[in-house]
Amino acid sequence: MVLLAYFLRDWSLLQLSFAITSIGLVSIYFLVPESPRWLLNHGKIQQAEENLRIIARRNKVDLEKSSFDVHFRILKEVHDVDDRDKYLRFDYRFFDH
């Protein structure tokens, strides 16, 4: 910001540059998907599974060779249990081979 203020001597141009930068950062909110962990904790199981499959595809992970379905089924069962707080302490790794 200091360098930008040095080059933009007029306060209105400096304020405009900050506003444009802020608009760019706010737009990222709509481009980045929600965290699968957050979605699971809030009961959005289908959306969490879709996001994890998209992440796996981007990382070129072959889900057929991994135990993704087994781990995700366990997470669905854990979510259905009323006393799920004790299960949330476990760290489930979806893409372990």
C-alpha cells in the first residue's frame, strides 16, 4: 500500500485503487467452493461429496483405486449418529491408498 500511495499522489485515485482491489477480493468468495469439512459439519453431505470428487479430479486422483467410498460411507454413518461430537475428533483421510 505504501508503494501504491507513493505512485498515486492523488487521494481519490488511491481510494479508487483500494476499492477496485476490494471488489476483486470479494469476487473470489463466489469462485472458491466451501470446505468439505464445513459442509459435513453442517449436514450438507451431498455437496461435500461433490466437492471432494471435484478436488480429486483436479488433483488427478483415481477414486477407483482409493478407498474414498468406504471412508465417505463411514462419514455419512457418523453424521447420522446423534452423539456425533465424539466422532468429529477423528481425522478421516479420503484419498489414502
